[in-house]
Amino acid sequence: MQKEIELFKEHLKKINLKVTSQRLKVLEAFLKTEKHLSCEELFLIVHRNAPEVGYTTVYRTLKLIQKSGLAREVDFGDRVSRLEHEYGHQHHDHMVCLKCGKFFEVYEPEIEALQDKLAKKKNFTPVRHKMEIFGYCRECGKK
Amino acid sequence: MQKEIELFKEHLKKINLKVTSQRLKVLEAFLKTEKHLSCEELFLIVHRNAPEVGYTTVYRTLKLIQKSGLAREVDFGDRVSRLEHEYGHQHHDHMVCLKCGKFFEVYEPEIEALQDKLAKKKNFTPVRHKMEIFGYCRECGKK
DNA sequence: ATGAAATTGAAAATCATTTTCAATTATACT
DNA sequence: AGTATAATTGAAAATGATTTTCAATTTCAT
Ligand SMILES: [Mn+2]
Ligand SMILES: [Mn+2]
Ligand SMILES: [Zn+2]
Ligand SMILES: [Zn+2]
């Protein structure tokens, strides 16, 4: 976790932003929680131990965490932004159950390779992609 | 276009909803515009010829158009819901340029097949999926 | 220590979308 | 054709996530 905190501080320095206790508290709460967190969920976690940190600051800090490369946004189509760990985590995509809402992380190297190939064929320089398969999980699929 | 209108009317009948001039006006505007339209964009188009149709009705009708199978929602990550034609159109995914915002429709059968295979492997029953590749288009990629 | 520049949190604003509700309209059934 | 009933309508208000505003506070290079 120290490595991540250092990377975050470096990122702040690089863009002339200041290291504040609020920002560190938000970052640490994010790092300790290995989940796909919405801003609100993270605010509630931070708020428990540090009620002095405002909602707005959590929002703003989450943007910084993303930009520092420690997190990426995931979008399950419900119009709520969620963050997942990026640093030290392999890229992956998701399958989302339309009934119970559970989701599963998936990674298929063959698909990843074909995506790059497809982009190249179209003279497109890929930066990132998003793939979500919606359907019914093992339990919910049994009708 | 008549075929689509018939399908829409059938869908309404099936769920005991009424055929109204407002709904037909919204549908026709959608069918005539082969674009990835947001609700607001479609409202403006409808409004030109039929200022009596309200914003809310456009929203509500778009939901019906989706449910009738004539359109599907696309999500380019900007928190705005857009609809594209579904009926008579092959499924496809998108590549979105991070610089100029242009997007391209892509279809790669090998990827589609692997997605299904992946789902099956996880005992997941796929219903639909979404794949977007973000990056730089041919023009913007040249720096 | 000092001061310029950045940060903060509360409240207000924004923006897409959804809900509410009283007035209007479509449709099934005389 | 007339009527009853349930659905529909549009304007306005509500919602909910996110963003902006701003005066007070804090950081950090000097
Ligand atoms: Mn994940
Ligand atoms: Mn498309
Ligand atoms: Zn499920
Ligand atoms: Zn471009």
C-alpha cells in the first residue's frame, strides 16, 4: 500500500497539487477496500473514521486517484460511477447478472488479442476498452 | 418503415397500451434518423414539426421503442443514454475516439464467438453485451 | 515565518431522468 | 354513435449523481 501512496503523492507533485490529510484518508480507504466502489460508498467508509471529510472532497479525490493510474472507472450501466483498483491488477472485463446484480471478472487473452487486431485493421490506436456481458448467472439462469 | 411501425403497434397492443399520435410521431422521427440519438436530440427533432409533443412523452416513448425491440441503448460513457436502430441492423460494437469524439461501428465474428464461449465456460447465460474500444482515430492518432 | 496558491466543506447549481397529477384521449363494449 | 374505463399527456416538481461556487483554511516553496 505504501507503493501506491507514493505513486499518488508523486502524481500530485507532478501537477502541482498539495498533499492533504483528507486526500490521504480517501486514498487509504480506497486502497483498503478491494471492491468496485461508488463515490457514495467510499464516502460512507471514510466518514466513519473521519467525519470531517466532506462528500465533495471524496468526489474530487476519486478523480485524482483515477488520474494517478491507481484506479479505473467501471460502468455497469446504472449511471453510477464505480472505481476498481488498477495498479497491480491485471486488466479484466465483467459479466453482470441481470437478475441478482452480481458480477464476475473475466479475462480472455484471445479476445484481448483480437480487439487489438481489430483496432489496428481500422487504423485506430486503442487506449482502453470496456467489455461487459449481461445475462444470467449460474443460479439465476436456472429460472 | 411500415414494418417497424407495425411491430411497434403490435408491441403496444400486447402490453395493453394505446396507440397515440404522440407515440407515432416520436417513433417516426426515430426511424427517419439513422443516428445514435440522445433523448434530447430526438425531442428537438420531434419538436420542430410537432411542438405539442412534450419532453416527457419522448422519454417515455423511447423506453417503449427499446422494449419493442426496435432500438437498443448505447453508452459511450458520458452518462447520456443514446438509442440506435436495432431492427434490421446487425449487432455491432463501437470504437470511440477520445480526441474528436467520432465513433465507428465494428463487428468481429471471432470476438462474438469467443464471448459466447467464455460465458458458457462460466455457466453464464448471455443476453447481450457491450464492447467499446476507446482510443485515437486515424486522424487524431497522428498526433 | 511568510505569502501566494491550492484546498476545503457546505450549499447551491447542474443535468439527465423520473415521478406526480389533473386534464385529456383511446379503445372496448354497449 | 355513445359511454365507461383505463391509459396517456405535458408541465412542473422531484430525484439522484455529479459539479460548481465561494469564503475560510491549509499547504509548501521561499
Ligand atoms: Mn473488476
Ligand atoms: Mn452503432
Ligand atoms: Zn444472478
Ligand atoms: Zn478522432
